[in-house]
Amino acid sequence: MTADILSMSTPPPYPPARQLLLGQKVLVTAAAGTGIGFAAAKRAIEEGAVVFVSDIHERRLNEAVERLRSIDSQRVFGYPCDVTKQSEVNALVESAIATLGHVDVLINNAGLGGTANLIDMKDDEWSRVLDVSLTSVMRMTRAILPHMQARQRGAIVNNASVLGWRAQAGQSHYAAAKAGVMALTRCAAIEAAPYGIRINAVAPSIAMHAFLQKTTTPELLAELSRREAFGRPAEVWEVANVMIFLACDLSSYMTGEILSVSSQHP
């Protein structure tokens, strides 16, 4: 029995590549560091895609590009971008199209969290989280859609959160933003469907990476992990796997859907 319990808390083996995105051109935002965006870019390369990554932190972005190029030096490109600025978003999309020829898949991963009770929250604190976590998704989607519409194809994958459905103290700004991402995903999907474009989202519960460990107390991380049926947080690549599924042709009949990447149950 003990062995069974321990096996539940151990991540499964890293999955082998299946060429799910062979020849596809993929643009990923917020891909520097060790989080979900980097994992999504890595999985996309492993699945045969040419990948164009972006992040606001230019040094970390360059480091991420070098790490990704260790997988394939010919299929990785990078460009710095602050997704809260429309001019930089436009420049990112233009650069990706100029470099890759076209973009098949956009993965909107940019997000910003924090903890503050509503009664103590400042306007700029609220606005910053919504700008990075929600409005940036709108900006990127708005910028890429004309290109995808002209090609009559494309897939967009957004990163939401189970907090778009569930309540957690101190997370009203982040939860509101992620609920907005879910609503934006559904509405944009209806508008994009006549052009052969699919727009879906993932909603992770907890995925462990270095930045989360820096910004969240060990006590809260332990509590959130205990709530999961597997007794552990997700690996970032487990979330990225679902993003790859939504980006590839295996999900060809899905649009406007929000897939929970969670083992947590209320």
C-alpha cells in the first residue's frame, strides 16, 4: 500500500516525441525561465515544430533560446516583447511572420500573479495583473488573427487557471483575469471558427517551477499539493502536453473549450 501511495506522488516518465507538430510554426509568449511557456516551447520543438519564443526579460529569453537550441539549433528563434504594449506585440507578430514565413500556432502564456486580499488591494495592483494576464491575451490574439484569417487556418492556445472556476483567498485579481481568459477564449473562438481557426485554453491547478517557489510560501504550496488527487503538483511539461494536444490536429473538432489540467476536486 505504501508503495502505491508513493507511486502516486511520483511524476510519470517524460513522454516520447510523436511528431504531433511536424513542420508547424509556433509562437510562444512568456517562454523564458523554467515555467509552462518554456516547457511548451520545448515540447513543440520535440514534436517537430519550428518555434519562435518571446519574453519581457531579454537576458532570460536569450538563455532560453540557447537551451532550446541545444535540442535543435535550426528551429528556434527569439524576440523580446512586453505584451502590455501594443506596439511591441505588433512588432513581435511581424517579426515572427517575417522569420518563419507564417504562424500556425500561437500559445498565449503570459501571466502575472500575486497575493492580496481585496480590501488591501491597490488599483495599480489590480490593473497590472489584469493587463498582463488577460489584456495581453486579447492583444496577441487581435494581432495574429488577421494573418491566420488570411491563411484560413490556425490554432491559438491560451493559459488560464482553475482559479477561473474556483475561489481562493487573496486571488481575486488573478482569478478575475483567468476567468476573463476563459470567456475571451470562448467568444473569440466563435468569431474565428468561420476562418478555420481554433481557439482553446488550458486551466492548470498547480504546476511547480522555480518562479512559483519564489513567489509562494512553502506552506501554501504544500497545502495546494495535498489537495491534488495525486498528492503532488503537476510538472510544467504535463501542462505543456495538453497545450500541444490543443495545438495539433488531434483536437481538430475542439474550439472554445477550456481543459482543466488538474487532479484537484472540490
